[in-house]
Amino acid sequence: MRSVPPVHPEFMLEPIFDQIGSGREAIGLGRRREAGLDTRHGTVLSLEGISVSFDGFKALNDLNLYIGVGELRCIIGPNGAGKTTMMDVITGKTRPDSGTAYFGDTLDLTRMSECQIAQAGIGRKFQKPTVFEALTVFENLELALKADKSVWASLVARLSGEQRQRIEEVLATLRLLPLAQRQAGLLSHGQKQFLEIGMLLVQEPRLLLLDEPVAGMTDAETEFTAELFRSLAGHHSLMVVEHDMGFVGSIADHVTVLHQGSVLAQGSLAQVQEDERVVEVYLGR
Amino acid sequence: MLRLLFTLLLLLPLATQASEGEFFLTAKPAEQASLLETWAAQPDAARLPLLENLRQGRIAENDTRKLRLNNRLRGLIDNTLASHQLLSDQANVRLVAAQQLQKTAQPAQMAFLDRRFASEPDAAVHAALGLALANLQLGASEPAVRLAAVRLLGETGDPLARTRLEALLQPDAETDAAVRIAAETSLAQVQRKLLVGELLGQAFSGLSLGSILLLAALGLAITFGLLGVINMAHGEMLMLGAYSTYMVQVLLQRYAPGAIEFYPLIALPVAFAVSAGVGMALERTVIRHLYGRPLETLLATWGISLILIQAVRLIFGAQNVEVSNPAWLSGGIQVLPNLVLPYNRLVIIGFALAVVLLTWLLLNRTRLGLNVRAVTQNRNMAACCGVSTGRVDMLAFGLGSGIAGLGGVALSQVGNVGPDLGQSYIIDSFLVVVLGGVGQLAGSLWAAFGLGIANKLLEPQIGAVLGKILILALIILFIQKRPQGLFALKGRVID
Amino acid sequence: MNQPLIVTATRKAGTRVSMAVGAVVVLVLLALPLLSLLPDGHALQVSAYTLTLVGKILCYAIVALALDLVWGYAGLLSLGHGLFFALGGYAMGMYLMRQAAGDGLPGFMTFLSWSELPWYWAGTQHFAWALCLVVLAPGLLALVFGFFAFRSRIKGVYFSIMTQALTFAGMLLFFRNETGFGGNNGFTNFRTILGFDITAQGTRAALFLLTVGLLLGSLFLCWRLTQSKFGRLLTAVRDAENRLMFCGYDPRGFKLLVWVLSAVLCGLAGALYVPQVGIINPSEMSPTNSIEAAVWVALGGRGTLIGPLLGAGLVNGMKSWFTVAFPEFWLFFLGALFILVTLYLPKGVVGLVKKRSQP
């Protein structure tokens, strides 16, 4: 099931028929992607020289990071290493003091608003699961669904059969179908995590940012999530921030260690774990 | 016949003060007036005690007979007294006398003033006398004298000089062209100086408004920063403080009239205790149940404020109550001819700054302050560390309300005390909190003074109402640039 | 699967009951103006006082509905809706003053010895333009204020305070004689509307019917809105605005639309209020009035469509009884209502009824 990141994503466009309800089906594999994003050079995200400081404290310090198309990258690092701030910069929540952030080859993220960035194809899952608690599970996905998101469109919007089917597919994949009409606020923590992942999926982003996606999940759920992410890689690019090394080991071939706002080490998990500096940072001095 | 008698009396320098006084007492008002005028033109140091007694409405210290004085006579007595005081050997007495004469001197006194002017050793008194003389000389018949007087007036910054010069520039008032031109230049000079005084005066009343806003907003910022709730009844804490002051005043008047002078000082702890007590009671009974629901708290506390206002209205009546300044808070310092800094406002500014300092010390140097800050930053973590958050909430709410109570004491010394008092300050103090950023003492300080001064500077230019609207618009625009207020903590915002 | 079925069944029964109650209420409201046309002394005749009172409460109900739209659904508690209401009222008042003054100037202007109308009075003798103003004045003000407020992401209590300051500023402005809206006294002594005598029973009845119509229309509009995707987006704005932004929506547009719509509804309510009550003055803009509207919504139940109407009716009904019976205690009662509703009835009367109807 593990898929190797393809060199040319265009080759993956032919439909692959999988059993219904699997992750592949849910993410709309085989559907034609929009032509908007220019990724000719093979990188979906490039951060160069990003610095952010809060009242003198440097949260990010000359950070350089590249994510390839279809790559699944794990970011680890001790608390305060700047992981969340980095995600804030990518999603437009925080503006960097200096440096450039490009989505694909042409979109300058530092000049776009949060919703423009989301529309361009970057989806984010928060550390604490945030869903629309007063709405049902189905309605949550309906709002997240990739569609025209202008005010006018929302006034006249009607769900097409195709869209409804798509939502139900994702719900089935995430094993939330029986709960479709349940109010999202009544879900358990793990179910909310899945719902949020589902909202990301129907958004059909090119790049998914996932902040501690398996926090509060049972072992079985964690295993299921790992499988889901592996199946997503290749067609989507993923950036996963996680503390659970077991989970990291089971999904990533490429790991980046952040420390004090910049990249400390990069490589496979085994390589990184042998790096003396990383050991020092994690075990303390 | 009488006139002759006066002259005779005046020619008797050794005539006793008592007899002059007796004569004054029995004379008719018109005679009293001309007597005073004559005395003013030819002062005699020996007459000083009599004049001082006349000013008190009697002719001698232990004489019980009352003088009936009208306003004109009182003015004449002041003028004559000043004329006599010029003979004093104390420079500051002469200075006050000269300033009085600037306003009241009569042409008959010119010769006397001229003599004193020539022989005056003190520079300040000399200048003041010159001005008084110039005022008189404007009426002289020789253009050269008037010209000199006009020039002299131009060098002062006195509102009186402006009225005199303006009168001179009326169409048929002055015929000599040179004097007219000089008067115009002088008027421009005087107006420039007066403008400085006016602006400073407005800035000062802005500062004093700001210091009251500061006291109101400080408590608000603490409760909002700590508990995340907006207390709409906060203005009523101010009102309770002011009514406590009133009660203290009334009770002291009845039971301890000797201590009445210091009633504002006694009122401070009382007002603090009353407001803080009411605040803590509200926190325990109502607000505690609404944490995490800021909008509901806003409505509930508005309800509380309605009840408090109506209760005060029923107990004390809907009219304003009378709170008077003690003697040591009335009067003021004369800085410029048209700029007096009243003591009560000066004291309030100092008081507000002292309260800010105390609050800062309390929050940054005590155990309670540490707990408050800990709860503000991370309620759950503080609770885990053994901080009793409920108690901290209550105490902080009490502190915030108590500070508002202190603000009420301050307010009672400069404004009206009525049931609606809180309402008129609450919106402005909210704006201070919005502008200053939440939980930021420095921010509140600058925002309060800035808002106060802007209010008072704009008021005379475009009117109070338009000024308020303009300020509101400016705040909205300001928030576009700095959504977190003036002194925001930057950092990761936790959603 | 049994449990949901039962719930749905009771809910359906509940819906049927409330539909029936609603229909009865609408019928009564439609009958009231007709009964008022009966000759004096008739047993069923409804007095002009009652008709005006109910008409006034209906106007307030529209305000409550408009406030609920922004507060209950989109989470924006406005403490300045009285401003929009009053602006609509003043726009209508301008037309009525021109009608009363004929070719001359309105009374208060001659009193101030003004010789001509200020520019913003131009065209107000035409009813159509006055109607445009009823919509434009509150709408544009809401648009400008909302644009800046939402752009800088003012929300929560900050937003409430800014709206309160706004209506306070408006009140101060309209209190001035120089503003040209009659100062303290505002507009009163209206005579005719579209040529009809404003105090005639027929005119009153017609205005009342119009108010009922506007209320039903607003109710329908709000119902359609809240049932659409737009309505669900409003709820999403209220509960997790950031999440919505990361879903690719720009919340500003949604907030702005619902905010302006709400302001316009208030303006229309104000325009119907003025000819029925016969006076408009700046005290309508006082922060107290606006915040009182919030308690109507809270008492009835926010986030529902019926709640605000119920709340407006209940509070104003009680108010008119209290201010006659115990005028001094009305504010105590109102204050206690604010506290009790927020403490014990977070979902309002409607929530209470719903809870009862579900076993």
C-alpha cells in the first residue's frame, strides 16, 4: 500500500478503481485536477529565509524548507521549535518579518489572505480539532466541499447528486456515515479528528497541513489514520507535525527536525534519530 | 456741606480710624462710594486695617454692627484696599494689589500709580503696575501716551488687555492713526499669547478628564483582561463611589463637623470598600456563572446596572446631590493670566497616577498579583498549580470595582453626582480599554490621557458632539491598523 | 434507530402544534385592524390605543428578528440596532413633516429661523424617495461601519461596544438642533400620509396591516436564509470563524451581507413605527433601547425565528402593564429579567418549551 512519491504527478491521472469506500476513492483519485497550480519544478511549497519574531523572541529564524509534489513530510521538534508558527506562516495567519513563501512556483503566500490561500489549495487541520459544532457532520462536510465559495453562490447553492455522493464516500471512508446527521459537537474527540480530516479531504487541497492529527486517538484509529495518509501521499502533498514517533515511523520516509525556529536535521527517521544534535535537543543537555 | 466735611476729615491725617469707620458706617451708599474713591486716590497706610475690616463687612474686629454693602461698594472696597496695599513692604502683597488694580483702577488713581511705578523696586510688581497704568493711560488725551500704553499692553498676555485693545479698535474709539496701527499689532500679539494659554488650559482639562477615564478604565481592563467579561455595571461602581463620598460628607457634617475638611480622604476607603464589596457580591452571585459567555455577561451586567441606578434613584432621588469641595481643594494656581490650574483637578491627576502605580505594584510585586497574572494567562494551568481561581476571580473583580469606586470619589470633586453618572463615562472608558489593549496598564494610561486630551482639544473647535463622533471614527480607523490595541502582546494567538 | 424516530415524531407533533398556534396568531393579527373599523361602542371594537400598541410591538418584533439574525445566527451582538431603527423612522418622519408643512418649512425650522431646507432634505416631499432613504440610510451606514469593523476582525464584546458607541454618537448628533432633525423634540404633529389623514381609523388599520405584512415577509426571508447554505455558513462564522477561513470562505462578505440586511429590516420597522406612534426623537437611539432589544431576543430564544417575536411581545406587553401599574419598579423588573434570562434561560422560552415537549 505504501506509495513512492512519483516524479511526474501528471502520470497519476488515470483512474484507479479501488474498492468503494477506500481512501483512494474518497480523495477523488482520477478526477482532473485544476490547472491553476504551477509545480513544474517539482516542489509544491518552498519556504526560504523565513523569520518571525514576537517581541524579540525569534519563533522562526531563517527557516528554509521545501516540500516536493506528492511528498509526505513529517515535522518533529521539541515544544517551542516553531512548528505551529511555521504552519501559521504558510496559511497566512502570521506574516513573516522576512523571507519568501511560495506555493508551487508562482503563488506568493505572504501576499495572500487566509481564505485565498485555502482556495488556492492548502488545507489545514488544527492541533485542537475545530469543527462547526452546531451543524451536523454532513453539513460540516457540505461547507468544506470544494465549490464556489462566494457569498452569492452560497445563497443559491443546491447540492448536486454528485456532490452528495462525494460527501457520503468520504463519510464512509472515515467510518462516519452512521453519524452523518449527528450534531458535530456531540462527537467524541477522535471522531472530531476524523471529521476534520474529512473536511480537508472534500476541500481537495494540493497540500495538507496536519497538526498532531492522531492526538487523542486509540491505537486502532492511529493505525487507520497512518494507512489513510500513506494512501493520500503521491496525489497530495502532506506535511504532518507529530510527536508520536511510532506514528511518524509508520508513515514517513522523510523527516525534518525543527529546533529554535530553524531546520536542525533532515533525512529518514533512522538517520535523524542517529544525529547527535537531535539526540541532544530531545534528551536535553 | 458734606463734601467739605470729607475734605476736612481727609486733611486730618491723625484722625483716628475709629472715627473714619464710624463715619463710613452712618453714611449713605453714594457717600460711601465717593469716600472710597477719594481714599483710593490718596492711600494712607494707617487706613489699611479699616479697609480690611470693611471687606469683612464690619468696621472693626470686635464690632458687631453689620455693614450693608452692594456689589459696587464691594468692588470699590477691593480697589481701595489694593491701592493701600501698594504701600506694603511685602513684594507679593504689592503684586496681588497691582493685579487687582489692572482690573479696577480708576483715572483718579493715575497720579498715585505713576508715583508708585517710578519708585517700585520689584521687577514683577513693576511690570504689573505698568500694565495697570497702561490700562488707565488708554484714556489719556495725548496720542503719545496712548501709543506707549498700547505698546505696553501688547507685551502682556492678559485677557483684560485684549478687551481693552478691542474696545480701542472699535470704529470711532481711536482717532490717531499711529495708535490704531500699534493697537492692531498689539492685539495680534496678545491674542497669540492668549491662544497658548487657552490650548494649555484645554490640554489640562483633557488631562483631568483622562485621569478620571483612567480610573474608570483601569478596573475595567483588569476584569476584562482577567475574566474576559465586560462589566456593563462598571460605571455604576463609579456612581456608588461618588454616592459614598456624598454619604461620608453628610454623616461627617452631622456627627463630626470638625473633620469635614478631610471628608474626601475619609471617603476614599469607604468608597473603595462599598464598590469592591458590591463588585465581589456580584461576581459571586451572577458573573461567576457566566464565564466563557462574554456576550451573556454583558447583558446580565447591564441588568445589574439598571437595578443599581433605579435603587439609587429611589433612595437618593433622581436629582443630583450636592458634593462640595473642601477649602484645600478649591482655588488654583495661576500659571498664565488666562490659565488657572484648579487644585481639585491637579490633585485628581496626581491621585490617578498614584492609583495606577499602586495597581502596578499590586499586580507585579505581590502574591495576589502573581496569582492574578497567572490566571489571566492560563486559567487551567494556574488551577493545576494550586491557585484558587475562584478566589482570585472574586478578589480581582473586587479590586477592579474598588478602583472604580475611587474614581467615583475623584469624580465627585469635579462633576455632578447623580444616578446617571456612570452611564456618561462608561462608553468612553470602554473605548479606552479597546484603544489601550486588554490588560495593559501602560496602554490604558496612554489611551486614557490621549482620549481625554483629544476630547477636550476638539471640543471648542468643532463642538462636543462632533468631537465625540470624530474620535469614534478615529478609533475605528486606528483599530484597522492595530487590531489588538496600542500595546498588544504579540504572539501565538490561541483560538 | 428507535430513539431518533421517537424524537422525530414528537418534533413533528410539536411542529404541527406550533404551526397551528402561529396560524391562529396571524389570523388574530389580521382581524384586529378590521375590528378596529367597527363603529364605536360595538362589543368587539378594538380601540385605537390597543391597535397602536400592538402595531408598535409588531415593529419591535421585526427589530428583534433582525437582531436575532445577526446575534443568534452569526454571533454578532449588536447594541446599536436602535440607531438603524431610528434612521428608518427619521427618513419616514422627514416625509411626514413635509406633508404636514405643505409648501413651507417644517415647524421646528421656522422656530430656528432657518430660511431654507438643508440639502439632505431635498426630495423628501416625494414618498418614493423617502422610502429609498428608509432603506439607504441604515443600509449605507451599516455597510460602511460593517466594512471597517469586519475588515479589522472586530468581534465579540469589542463589536458590541463599538456598535453601542455608534448609536450613542448618533444620539448625540440628533440631539443637536443644528443637525436639522428637530433636536430634542424630534418630529411630531404629523397630519397626513399620501394624502390620508394619519389619525383616521382606516389609515391606522392599513398601517397595521402593512406592519403585519412586513413581519411575515421578514419571517419568510429569514426562514429561507437560515435554511440555505448561507444560513449554515452564518452558524459556522459564529462557532469557528477561523476554521471557515481555512475552508476557503471569506467570512467578511457573509457577515457584511447579514449585517446590512438586518439594518435595513430595522429601518423598515422604524419607518412603519413612526406614522403609527406619531413621534420620533433621538431617545430612540439611546444605548438603553438597543440593549433592551437584546433581552427580547434572549428571553424568546436566540437562534430561532419564533423566539425573538415571542420575546418582543412578552417584554413589551409587560412593559406597558408595568409602567402603568408600578412605574418605579419597571427597571428593577427589567434588570432582573436580564440577569435571570442569561443565568437560567440560555435558550430562552422557546428552548424551555422544546425541552418540555421532548420526554
